[in-house]
Amino acid sequence: MRSEVERSMNLLVTRTDAAEGDDPGMDLMSNHADVVRLCKTNAGSQGFQPIFGINMVELEEPVIYGVSLSSNQRGYSILRCGASLNMDGTYQGSKSASSEATSSEETFESPMFISRVIDDIGTIPCRVDDLAENEGCPAGQPLADVLEQSEFSFTQGKTPARTFQQPAVRVQTDINTKLVKFIDPYTLDDSNTEDPYQISASYLEKTSDVKSSTKQDLHFAAFARADKRVRYGFNDTNGNQGDGYSGGAFFQNITSRNVRFILDGSGSMSACVAWSGEYGNSRRRFYDPNRGWFKTSEICSFTRMEALQHEMIDIIQNLPDATKMGLAAFSTEGKRNNKTWAPSENNLVELGPPDSETRQSAIDFVLSLSSGNPGSWGGTMPWESLDQAFGDGVTDTVYFLSDGKPNYDQNSGYWTSSDYEIVADYYAGLNASRVTNGNRSIKINSTSVGLNSEWMQLLSSKTSGEYIKVDDI
């Protein structure tokens, strides 16, 4: 689903508060009612309530994502309804493959295909404070009836907050109808932190016959960017066939099999990249390089940190199985985001197959970087994480990202321009020592976000790495 959204031109949703001047062609139900009706028919008794469609340049008709009953009928699922995919990622029934079609019905009806994308989405529980003492949950309706009555139109950029028995998933989009983000399914009240009904994220819930259950947060965010491609087997700058991650906004052409990622976890990474132009019911804290910390109820489509998380998850999911990887976030000592992915504390870890616990553990670490109040994430102190990379004899490539200058130098003194050469020479010296001891030298590929960083340029230059600057995207 993430890959398909990213390759799309835009989303199609139905807004209850569409403003004058909005493109009517972006409305899902008004323009694609026939496709939605066909999806409902194909879904049958499991039901299908459309959430959003995606507009693909290759297809005459959109792919529709909607909510249905789960495979065990005890919760909910997200179904995909649309043209089926070939093994190479192309569509069956795309414009090029269906040039002989003579009617719009023939164009989309023949390739329509229903598949279950996410299963076991939980149901919203009873509010504890709505129940009389010693009472259980009130008797509910069959979930098929609840689903039929559930509304998924967007108001102020969000589908409705969920109530008892409804699916524990809520979706946010932005003013340009490009963002898909799963958010808290209940409207949070910042003033009431003890409310037992507050749910911190959309979630999955697998219920067994013995009435025990497991609950897992459901994190998802994707942004329609038809220019972005994540794939295996890309061609490098010399025209040779590669095997790895071809590149995103922050990291490019990852072909190393022994790689560490050192990521800025400081509070400034909460800076908003794209504002939706819409407002919610709660206030959220952000950092702005020009004004410092502030709170606003305006909805942020995604922050620097969320954009980084998005790309890192793609990397973790797409790097070859034999890749050995390390992960660390840096901030200031004792702060929330000054930490290392535990399996890679002492050495690199082989990722293994796509469904391995190792990959999921790495993804969980990346997702943890946006938790909590950004004010508790910490400042910018990368030295411990950089030194750790030079402490093993396996790493040959480091990808280092930061959106600010260090708070202090390596000796806890004030950071000044005189430190630029000192730091670059220090790590170049560590490389020389590694080679003398029979270990590999390390290339440091640096990415600065939202600023031109002279010291990061020098660091990469003196370790034979590459430096790129990324403006807020």
C-alpha cells in the first residue's frame, strides 16, 4: 500500500467540507461511484466501505482502499480493490495493456481484483467512564451492521473519530490530497490525560478462541510522489547494475553490505515540512528554526522526523537480506532520543528475510524516535554515535543525517568554525588507524537538512564520502 501511494499522482477522497475552488475531480464518490459499487459487489458479505482511492497515471480507473470485516469476522480489515499487479510491479489492465478497450466499463471491470492488505484491525472498546459500576460492555450490533453505518468521509482532513465497535483506524490527509496517515482513532483532549478511552494509535488486535488478545499499534504514513522510486537492481552512475536502495530524499545509492545509519534525534526534527492548511481539535508542539518552540492546532502533514522515518522504513524493508546494519539516534546525554538500536550496540546485525524479526525490530526503533514530547528529544551531540561506528571492524559506510550544528564540540566546549577541520581530521585519523590495524576504512556520507553545513562537507570529504544538502521537502 505504501509503495502504491508513493507511486501515485494523488489521492481521491470525499470531503464533507470541500471548499469552493476545490477540484471536483478529486472527489472519490462523485466521480468513481461505478468503481466503488463494483468493489462492494466483489467484496460480498465481508463488506466494503471506501476510504480513499489512488490516481495512477497508468490506469484509467483508480485503485480503491476500503474497510471490510476481518477474515475471522471479529474485527476489521483493509481491502485493496483495483487492477491486479504483475510480478514486476506493472498493472494488468493498464492503459498500455488495454489499448483495445472500447468502453470505460471494459477498461476497469475486467482487471478489478480484491485483496486483503491489513487484517485484524481492532474494534473500539467501551468507554470505561460510560459504564455503571460492575457493568460490562453494553450489547453491540453485529460488526457487519456497524461497518455499514460507519462513515469514512473527510472533515478537516480527517475521517471521523471512532466509537464503540467501530474499526480502530482513522485516516488523515492534507489540503493537496496527497498524504495518507493513520492517526489516533479517538479525538484526544490535551487537558484530560487520564481519560481511559484515549487511544494512542490505530491498532491491530488478534483475538483467539480463549478470549486472550494481543494489541499492536498500527503505524502508517505515505505521501503521493510519482517521482520517487524505491527498487532493487538500479543502475549506478557508471551504468552498472546495482543491488540495494536506489535513493530517496535523504539517502542515495545504498550498495554497502556493512552500513550504519546515524540519525539526528533532536527536538528540531519536529519542524513541520508541510502544513495542511486545516485545523484540528488538539494542539501539537513543533520546533521552528526561526521562532523556536510553539504549539498550534494547525494540522502538519508531516515533520522532518516523520519524513525521515518514512524513508528509513523503506530502506529497512528493501535492503538485501545479507546486509549487515547498525542504527543509532543522537541527541544529548540522558535525553529520549540519544539511543542505539539494541541489537547493533556491539556490532552490525544481518537483516535476514523481509519478514524477519530483525527488520521489524529496526522499524520499531525508527518509529520510536517520534514518540513523546519533542521538547524531551534532546539537542545535537553526534560524537558518541560517530565514535561507536569506528569501534567495530566491519562497518565500511556510514550515513549521517543532521538538521543543525552541534551544541558542543567533542570536549564539551563551545562549537565554533575552528572545530570544522579538527573534527574532520579526527575521523580521518581514525580511518588511518583502522587501515593500519587491518580493518576497513569508513566512508561517511553526510546529509544536512534545512541548512548548508560546512563541517559535514569536510567530514565527508576527508573520509571519501559524499555530502548532500536537503531543503525542507
